[in-house]
Amino acid sequence: MSLPFQAVTFDMDATFVHDDKSYDHARFERILSQLEDQGVKVIVSSGNQYECLTNYFPDTKERLYFVSENGAHVVYQGQDLVQTTVEQAVADEVIRFLCNDLKITPSLSGVKHGYFYAKLPAATLKRQQFYFPNHVLVDDYKDLPADRYYQLSFLLDPAKVDEQLAALQDRFGNQVRITPSGNGSVDVTVPGINKATALNDLLSSWGLSGADLIAFGDGGNDAEMLKLAKFGYAMKNAGPVAIAAANHRTALDNNHDGVLAVLEDYLTNQG
């Protein structure tokens, strides 16, 4: 029997990797080889920076496709396939509004580098450096280097989330996509761009469609790709948006290799 899919994609945080950001490298490499033997493409789909994603796969990155920045940046073997950025004038205006009106210092996912505030608390700074290995520290957002941005992200004041979100939506809702991603965190991205749009373009280039895809995710930014895939798996630990979008559920959570267990099951029983 052959596998019922020709492409595999998975989110990273709370989906593929454990909470400590580890995973079973040997088990994954064994599964990857088996999938490749059947001509199956494997795609990493994440909101994170491309350089952050490749750090997880030091020995296999050349064999994987990367949909990073929530679909705005697609890379294969170091070559940029897609780069979609927020309109420059709009990005500049959003940054000014955040800094001056809301007193918020955003993290910026640039084409050249990631940018974040140099005076963040030590624990936050360490976390940002993990997610943006290619970064520049910013002392003053009025003096940013010339760059274009895939997305902007920031934390709202917990006591003012609804008020600040409404202000952002009212001011910029027609120009950018403003997406709360939990715990007061917000992403500002290009309208109409998400993991599913990037995946659909990749699949089309291979003569495939969502009917040939198996996808794994846990969060709201995975919803579109879970709906796109014929086999959409929400993780056992997934949130309600991902669960509603999926038509399957993993038996195991991310800390127990839920993604790898499902793929092994398909390879054992249908491969």
C-alpha cells in the first residue's frame, strides 16, 4: 500500500518539538528517509524566523522546505522562494504608533535581521535571542536600519488588551492583518498571507493540492493549514481554534512525539 499523502507539514512550538525545544533527532531522520523513499515532501511551517528553524535541523535542513514567518518567507536549500513583506510606509506607521502612542517596543522580523529592544528584561532578551538568532538590538526605534518586515509582534498591556487591540484595529485594520496569539501577544502580518497560502503555492508547484497533504498544529496560526490538509491533525495539547479546524487529533502530545508517532503509524500500516 502507498501512503495517502504526498506532503507532510508541521508547526514547531508545542507541535513538533518538546517544551524544552528538543526532539528525537534519530527517530525523525529515520522517518524522513522513509518518507523520501516514497517521494514525500517534508515542510516545516512556523511563525518563527528561518534561521531559528534551521538551527533545529543541523543535519537535515537541506532536505526540508521551510515556510517561516507565518508564510511570508519560504526557503529551500538556502534559496528564497517567497518573500512577502508589509508595505513599508504602513510598517513605519505601525511602529511609530506602537512606540509613541501605546509605549510598546515591538519585535520586528526583517528580511535582513530580526530587531528587538536592547533594554528588555534579561529573561525576555534571552528568549528573543533564541527565536531571532539573526538579530540586531535596538536602542531607539527612530534609528532603525533600512529593512523590510515580514511581520511585527509585541505584547499588549494585560489590563488594556481589548482597548489597545481596538485602537490598532481601528487605525490599521484595513492595511494589515492583526492577530492575537494568546496571553496578550499580537502579530501584525501581510493581509491574505498565512501558512496555508504558502503551502498551497508549494503544493501547486509540485502538481499537488491540499488533498495530498497531512498537517500537524496546535495553535490559531495553524488553523488555515489544518483546514487545507485532507489529513489535518490537531495535537493532543492543541488549543480550541486548532481543534475546531482539524479533522484528526494526535493520541500523544508534543512532549511525547505526537507527530512522529502518527507518521510512524502511517509508514508501518500504509507505507
